[in-house]
Amino acid sequence: MKDLELIMTRTKYIVVGVFIVLGLVILHKYITNPWLWHDEAGQFWISKGLGHQSPPISSPGGLWQVIVSNQSHNSDPGGFSVLLHFWLMISNNYIFIRILPLLFFFGFVYFFYKYLLALTNNAFFSFFCATLLFLLPLTVSRMVEIRAYSMELMGITWAMLLLHRCEKNNYSPKSLMFLSLCMALFCTSRWDYVIFAFVIGIYTFIKVIKTKTLIWKKLVVFCLPLLISVLCVIFITFLNQYQNPYLHKLDYLAYMSDDPSVFYHRLFLLFLFNTGVVLISFYKKRTFTQLQTISLMVPTMFVILSLMGKYPWDKVRTIAVVIILILNLTNEVYHIVNLKKRTYLADYIRIPLVMIIWHFIYGFVSYPGGDRLPEYDSFKYAVNHKESKVMYVDWWFSPSLRYMYEYGPYKDRAQTDDYPGSFRFQELIDVQTREKTAVLPRQTDAEIFMLHHDEYGEDISILNLSNVYPWVFIK
């Protein structure tokens, strides 16, 4: 029996080792990808104090220009834009740029592990689940993406760990202060996090009231930093003509209020499944744990907002819902599968169940973001066959191509390729509505084109699509 236990224990660590190697391979593919797709390149230019459609060879702006540019060209509060602004003072190399979101992702994985460890007291199980984050496309695609997603992910798991410590310390002023400062900082990442922090704030407020000791001191310590942060974010970033202050629906996103298909998408089904699991647990124990309560409150808040048509519902825009559901269901699986006489076998049952639940969300071991690789291949094909031709670049590819020639790997080719002299960049009258100028492909002197061609209709009928590379057209 001891020999069997030893073999199975070693097998577990071999499996973890394989997963780590696989995760490192995926990380290498991501971090060595020099192509900044539209949103990444846009984030780069915002942090330079410019914008997606800034003219070529524009001079970077200062910190205030970064804030203004974030207001008009981004739909996030802007904390990541400010951090990236200072990060770019060191280097504009694409690998170095990707290290910033990667550091946040490592923080996300670390706090995910620490939180599960606090709940299960099982280091192997917690570590294994943390390694899965490097293989789950929804999270790994955010790993080195030059956006605020990994910053938000770290803020979610860190806040949950601090909230857990608040409960252990009977919501002491010190523990409340750390929780508040954490959420105050990460509220500057994405609006998704602001909603998450609001729910955590309500839950914590109720718990503090129930402690019946030092209530006012605890409330001031907890509420003040968080309130200051949210008010600054709202008044500096949100209440302007660009960032949708009236929360109008965005036509390219799904809302529960007008898209019934959302109710049978995987994320909502996972929410229903989690709700059933929590209610069954309550029926047996007559109490909710802290995590169970949060796993009901956070998704419910997003459902209410989506039913009101005020916030979309999908895996990316409501990534806080995904992480909270994953945490709770993983913890539920751990405690449901409890083999007291065969403890060394328990993880062999728990881990496959966890992987099945996680797989239901998005799948495993694919190369998420790989759909951006054809963009890079198309770019290389276009510029390598440009020769002396004039190239037309539409609004989608403009920020990416400008990065490649001004700061990226093609910087040394700018003079050879006559950049920007022989390039024609499509301009946008309105960044938010994407209203274009009257200059369309057929009206230019260009002979080779990079177009996000799903929106040009008859205008591309005069062009010939490349046989191999999408988005490249030749007159």
C-alpha cells in the first residue's frame, strides 16, 4: 500500500511538471510575438499620450496627455495606461512591454494559489489548479496582452485573499485597511473590477456592522480609500463625452435585456450550476461560507446590470464572474471529494472534476489569441511585396503598423520602405462610432491594401484578395 501511495504521489508531481513545461511553451509563444493587435497597439499609443489614429511620427505626450488620451480612446479607467506610460520610459521593445502585464498575471496566479491554499490547506491541489491558469485560454490569453485584464485578474484574487483574512481577524481595522487599499488601486484597472469592488464593499459593510465593535472606526478605515479612488475614477475618467457616461448599449456586445441567447451560453449556465451547488450546500449545512456568498452576489449584480441594459454579459467583459465561479466551484469540488481512508487518491478524483468544470468555460491547451497571427503574417506579406507601391492602411491596422515602423522590429526598415511617405492611413472622424472620412480604398492612389475587409462591402470588389493572406488586397 505504501508503494502504491508513493507511486501515485510521484505521478502527481510528474503531471504538474508536464503542465508547467506546457505553460512555459505557451508563454514563450506569446511573449515573443512582436505583433501588437489593434487594441494592444492602441493601448501603447494611449500610454504615449497619443491615440489610435495619431498621425505618423507624432511626438509623445506627458502624463496629462496620457490621461486625456485614455478618456477619448479607451473604455477602461486608465490606471494601466498610466503605469504603462512610466514603463515605456525604460524601453519600447515589445518583449519588455509584455513583461508588465505578465507581472500582473504572475501576481494573479500567486494569489489564486494562496487563496485556494487558505481554503483547502492542500498545497499540491492549490498549486496544480494555479498551473491550470497557464493553460485555460480565457486567462492565458490575458497573460501578456497589453491591456488592463491581467491587472484586474490580480486585483480580484488579491482582494479575495484579503477578504478571507478579514474574516479570520474579525474584520479588524488593519485588515480592512489593506483590503480597501487593494481595491482602491485596482479599481483603476477596468470597470468590471469597479462593479466587483462594489459588491465586496456591500458584503464587507454588512459584516462590519455585525461585529458590533469599533464599527465607525472600521467603516471609516474601509470606506475612505475606496470611496476616494472610485470618485477620482468616475470624475476624471468616466464623466466625459467619450466613455459612455449614460451606459448606453454597445452594438457589438451582448446584453441580457435584448439577447435571449445569452441565457444558454456557457457562462450563464455555469452561474446556474454554481447556484445549485451552493443551495444544496446550504440545505445540508444551513449556512453560507464567505466564498459561496460572494459567488452568488457578484454574478447576480452583473445579471441585474445586464438585464437593465447597462453592462454586457460575456466571458471577457465579466471576467470577474468567471474567476469567482471558478474559485467557488474548485473549492466545492475539493470538499465534496473527501476520501478519509484513501487521501492520496482524492486528488486523482478532484483534479479531473476541476478540469471538466474549467474546460466547460473555454477549453484547454489551445493557442488563444492565435487568430492574431494571420494579421502579422498578412502584414509581413504586404510590406515584403510593397516594393515601390503606395500602401493603404485602414483604421484597424493603422496603430499596429505605426508601432511596427516607429518603435517595433521594422524600425530599421522605415527608410527603405519609405515610411510614412508611401503609406496612406485611413482616418476616423469619431473614434467611438468609427465614422470614417470620405477617403476610401478606391479613392486613393494606393496599389496594395491592408483592410479589415468585413466592413468595406462593394469598395473591395475592385481589389483582388491575396491567395494566402487575409486582409491583404492588391489593385
